[in-house]
Amino acid sequence: MLSGGVDSSVAVAVLVEQGIRPDLWYIQIGPERDTTDFTCTIEEDLEMARAVAHKYALPLQVVDLHKDYWDKVVDYTISQVRQGLTPNPDVMCNRLIKFGVFDERIGKDYDIIATGHYATTEEDEQGRTWLCTSPDPVKDQTDFLAQLQPWQLQKACFPIGHLPKSEVRAIAEREHLSAAHRKDSQGICFLGKINYNDYIRKYLGEKPGQVIDQATGRVLGMHHGLWFHTIGQRKGLGFGGGPWYVVKKDMEKNILWVANGYDTAEAYESHFYIAAPHWLTVNPFNEAEGGTSLSATLKIRHTPDFCPAVITPTSDGLLEVETERPLQGVAPGQFAVLYDKDKHRCFGSGEIRRDEALKI
């Protein structure tokens, strides 16, 4: 899959250097549900993709997955936000679109699907495929791939996953690729340059409610809707005497709870739950030694930082998490991604739940 960015462009260059001449596919989606008027950003992406195809004399085709993306990924995002949760549409895009619908339409005719993700795979002595981290911890994207189905992982190929970003840029310059100096994409893939809050307001509107200091019970002001905020948020609250952190959202009473200070304890947690755990290769508890608990590392957002934790299954199918150190911004709905103690193999992921929100 070729997006037109520097990573997927260099992935093509690496494959060609290895003597592989891949068919190139550009997935077309857009920022509105019913539209054929795609943004200039998408046109620029496609132009870059065409330049790569032309350079290496490879066939490039465009597949329109716009409706599928909206039905599967955007609707998921809006539904999660409406419930006060923090979704990750990029995670679901990989599972449902890039390795899902694309495979149903196109990928089924291929043995391997290659992308420009920063991740690696390896086989163990039993022939099982594992998703493994990139040596570039800042760019590592295994967290975005941790909801793939096992069969999807077996077909996945990450040609630049073993390279640091600096070397990817160097290859792009050496190959004179158009995307060599293009900035990395930021934010949610389908929004482009559209403001996230403006987008949410369009579909969910506003629902004003109180903002309350959790320590004192003092009403600080009003919010425009809980769906504009996420746990751990610091910027954009607009109150003096800060910094203020979002620490809780009461959906029933429509209250946004905040805490004050640069290192306030209310903004940190070391105990939470994971719902609906999804395993990429095997359930690690089936192979764990020394009891029912598992010593692992995890991420709760896209970050280079891993946190050691002890994971314990509960009787109702959840995973109870105790982290070695308190984590800031543990947001229900976000994916917690589990790895081995060496931060190498990715076990899988599941949605974060708090004690008071297990049934959400």
C-alpha cells in the first residue's frame, strides 16, 4: 500500500532494491461521509504516489474505500466519543480497512501486503508469526497494529520496519523521491487539515455542563460538551491558575472533573482494567510461568515509553493491570498495548476501563 508519504515511498524503494516489483495500491478516503470532492491533501498524496510508481515503472491503482472507512472507522470513532471514551481510529483503520476491507477486495489475490509501518515480524521455532517492535522507539508503530487478526499479521510485510527514521529519510534523498522532505502526517488520518473539535461539533453538537475542581469541589466554569475532552488533557481548558488536567468525565451528570498542578496525583493512575483483550499470536497466559499473573510491559498511547506492569486475568474476562509507576492520562476507550518484558514482542491489546466504568 502506497500513501504518498516518505515511509511508504521508501518501502517501495527497499522492495525494488531487493529485486521485488510490487503492485502499488493507493487507498482513497475523504473527510466527508458523502462526497466525491476529495481534499487537496489527498490529491497531493496521490501525486506523490504516482511519482514513485513512475520512477520505478510500477503499476499503481487507486481503490476507493471511502464508504467502508466511514461505515467502519468513523462511525466507531463518533460512537466512542459520544460515550465519553477515547477512541483510536488509526488502530481500527489498520484492522478493518488496510488489512481488512482492502484484503477482501484486493489483497486476497496477493500472498503479502506491504506497508510503510515502523514494525517488524519474526517467526518462532514453532513457525508462529510475532509482531515485534522497531529499533526506532520514537517511530515504532506496533501499537497501531496491535488489533490485527492473526491471519492479517501473517500476510503483513514492513520493509522499513528495521530502519530508523533518519535512514529512511537518507534513502529517500538518495533515491530522489518527491516525499523525501515531506513532513510526517499528524492527527487522525481521515481529517486531514480539519480541526478535530469542529468535526466533533458537526456530528455531536454541544452539550454544556460544569467543570469542577476535584480537590475542592469548586465550579470553575462550563464546558461545551464532554466529547471535546479526554482524560489527561491539559491544553485548551481555558482556566487561570493552571495547569489544569482532565481527570474524569461523569457522563450521567455531564460534569468535567479537573485537577490543578504540574504533577498532581489525581492525574496519575497505576491500577486499571483492560476489556476484550485481543491476542495477535497466542494468549500469553497460556504460556506464562509462575502462576496466573504475567509480568509484561505496556503502552497506553503512541509513545516511545514502555511501562513494566503485572497483568492478571479476572473471572469476568477482564485483565487487571498494576503498573510499576503511575501513568498520566489513563483514558477509558484508549487501547492498552501489551508487550513482553524485553519490549520486543507485542502480545496484543484491549480497551482501557476504570473501576467505575467497567460496563461502559
